[in-house]
Amino acid sequence: MNGAASVFSVYHTPEGREYYYNNENKQTQWVKPDVLLTPAQVATGWSITTSPEGKTYWFNKSDRNQTSWNAPEGWNTEAPKNDSSE
């Protein structure tokens, strides 16, 4: 895992909703950090999160009012490759 990505831990609420904990600043967030996205995902200008009900959705980072239940064009759902040999 690259250094920036290792700053974050992924957790789930009892209801199954995913959230992210920053081990350096001790803050949590619902939105998946860019360092955990692939370069192709970052390039779309969109990010991914979950609704309070646990349903995955995407939002445009420059206009958070623009959301979609479907992945935006160019989004690939593969996780970034782990670049360590762990």
C-alpha cells in the first residue's frame, strides 16, 4: 500500500455503511479519499460514497448537487493495485 493510502483505515457502521478514518489527524469521513481511488477514478472528477441507508452513489466533486446512483462514464470500480508485497 502506498504511504498516503496507508494513512486511512476503512471501517463499517453496524448497518454496513463504509467510512474512512485518517490515522494521522484522527478524523473520519464518509467520502472515499482520493488516495484510495485509481487514477482513472480521480480523472472523472467524481467521488464515491454511501447514503445513510448504505446505498453506493457518486457525486461530482466540483458540483456536489450533481449525483448519480450509477457510476459516471470513465469510472472503473477496480481498487487501486497494492504496490507493496504484503
